[in-house]
Amino acid sequence: DIQMTQSPASLSASLGETVSIECLASEDIYSYLAWYQQKPGKSPQLLIYAANRLQDGVPSRFSGSGSGTQYSLKISGMQPEDEGDYFCLQGSKFPLTFGSGTKLEIK
Amino acid sequence: EVQLVESGGGLVQPGRSLKLSCAASGFTFSNYGMAWVRQTPTKGLEWVASISTGGGNTYYRDSVKGRFTISRDNAKNTQYLQMDSLRSEDTATYYCARWGNTLFDYWGQGVMVTVSS
């Protein structure tokens, strides 16, 4: 199985700050990577797919980058509504696997 | 508007069965693969199973292979997850998700399954 190592596990950021979350795959996943945001008691919402494609309706302060085994999600200018949990997902090979998540809070 | 509504969750004893349903609306159901994903506080998010547009191809994680069956009825815009021989480790919130080139782009609200005696 492809392991997705996500870091950091938690992060505290000030309003307006730029934050980054990383996912490292145990093998090349050829940019078959998505990023999700999840608020408490809600289902995950797609932010980024194909490593760097912004899902319709997602604010442009969210961006994704990476290739091969290393990927990152960047939030350029933290907003209050960005608090929540963030997960990566690899879709290169079955079983599809998620990162363990990053809890993002306002400082 | 895309909507996915799960139903069928509940409390069930170990070894028993449960069938989840996911009613889809707001898109052409037969044009999309579908999937089930589960979540627990300890294990996080786990992909469970996926099914192709016509239902001819199905995929499962190893821990549910032979016990769970994913299926769909394109005439009813509904997908299902038949869960047999349930174990305590199957306890989770189960999400229905639309599966395509963007991976899982829409998710249902989730349904709780608790396996306990």
C-alpha cells in the first residue's frame, strides 16, 4: 500500500499568515493527489485535485504543488473560516490512501 | 446541486449484517464512479470500496474484501454497501462519495455504523 505521511499534525497560524501542509508518498503517485478540508461534524470538502488544480468555488488563496512523492498545500493569508482539519488523498493506486490529517487553528 | 444522502446506519452486533444506501441527485449518476469512505477518530479516513459507472468493476480494501459488497442501481440513482460479518473494527462514520478524475469531489453527510454486542 502507498503510505501518505502528512505533516505537521497540528498548526496554529495568525490571520493573514501563509501556511503550508506537506504530504510525502511512499512511492511516486504521478500527481494523483487531492487535498480536503473538513470542519467539525461535516464531511470533507475538496480543495485541490491533480496536485495543483483548484476545485470550482474554492478561494484562490488555496494552492497545491508538488510532483513525484512530495506535495504541499498552501494557504496564502489565513482566514478565520480556514480553521479545520486538512487531509491529502492519493489516487494513483488501490487501495486509495489518506494522510493522517493536519489540524489548523487560529493563533 | 449535487446531493448524496446516506441511510441505513445503526447499531449492530458483531457477525451480523447491515446495508447502507446512498441516494444521489443533481447530476447524471450513471456517468460517475462512486465510492464509500469511512472515518474514525483513531484511524482517520479510510477508503472502503469503489464501483465503476456501470457497476462492472469493483474495488475493495483488503480488510473488507469478501465481507462487503458495493453495488449500484443506475435506474434509481442509488449506490449500496452490503456489509456482512461485521466486526468491531468496522465501527465508523461511513461516507458516500462521487468518484471521478478529481478523486472524491462530493461527499454525503455520513452515516454512523456501530458494531457492538
